[in-house]
Amino acid sequence: MSRHLQEMRELLLQLEQRGMEFTVIHKVYVILSSLSEMYDVLVTSLESMPERDLTLEYLTGRLLEEELKRNERFQSRRRDDHAQLRKTTFRSEEEQSEKYLL
């Protein structure tokens, strides 16, 4: 997300250098519209805010927080999946050992 935000800032700067003018809220909406569908819920939430509260700093903070949450959830799921796989493998090995004992 940091990289995407930086690329969007650079694009907006290039457009401004070519004579286009953007208000802060226009920049916010350009960035919001550049996000993938997986951010739709957050985008909807942000779009419902009063425009005076929707600054570039606020938007950047919220997007980086959302990315952090998503990464933490992903890592947590990976740990859970790995733990479940180890349990399943361990149980399977125990069952195989019991067969040999019988």
C-alpha cells in the first residue's frame, strides 16, 4: 500500500506539473478510485465521511492501518493452518504407529 500511495502521489504531482489542478478532496477520490475491490468496504466507509474530515493524511493513515490489519489476519490464518496441519500429521503418524503395534 505504501508503494501504491507513493505512485499515486507521483502521478498527481506529474499531472499538476502539466497544469491540472486538484483540490484535496479530488486527490482523495482519485486515490480511493485506484484501490482494488478488496478495499470496497473501507472506501464506502470513507466516502460517507464529511469531506472536511477526509484529508490526504487521514486517508493515508487509514489505508496503511487497513493493510496492517489484513497482513496480521493473513499471518494469523497461516499460523492456524500450519498448526492444524501439524496436528493432522501428528494424528496420522500416531494412527500408523498404533496399526503396527496391533
